[in-house]
Amino acid sequence: MARNFTDDDRNKPVVTADGDRIGTINDVNDDHATIDREENESLTDKVKDMLGWDDDDSNELRSEHVDSYDDDQIRLRQSR
């Protein structure tokens, strides 16, 4: 369900397809958002690779990685 990020998405938690929280939306800019990533040892290399993340604390999320948006959270697509 690709759509541009909006100001309403700020401060929403971002979760994997399995429901594991990986961070919070900090800033939005059309088709991408900046996430303040939580220290989460369970964040797999597969998810990091899908999102193009390295080891810094703030990372970019693109709308194409999102499966759904709702009032409480943003859920990522299933990694392949």
C-alpha cells in the first residue's frame, strides 16, 4: 500500500511484518521518512539489507517498504 508519508505519520512506531518494533518516525518527506531506530538486537540483517540500513542510529524508510499505515503504527512489508 504505497503512499507518501504525511505529517500524521510523525512519532508513529514502525514494526516489521511480524510485529517487532524497530523504531519511530522522526521526519517525513513525501516518499521517505527518517526513523529513529531503537536498539534492537533482534533486528535481522535481512531487514537491514531490505531497507538499505547500516549501523548509524537514524535511517531512511521508503514508502515502497511499507505494507500498511494505520492510526497506531506503520507496518513493513514481509522481507524476502
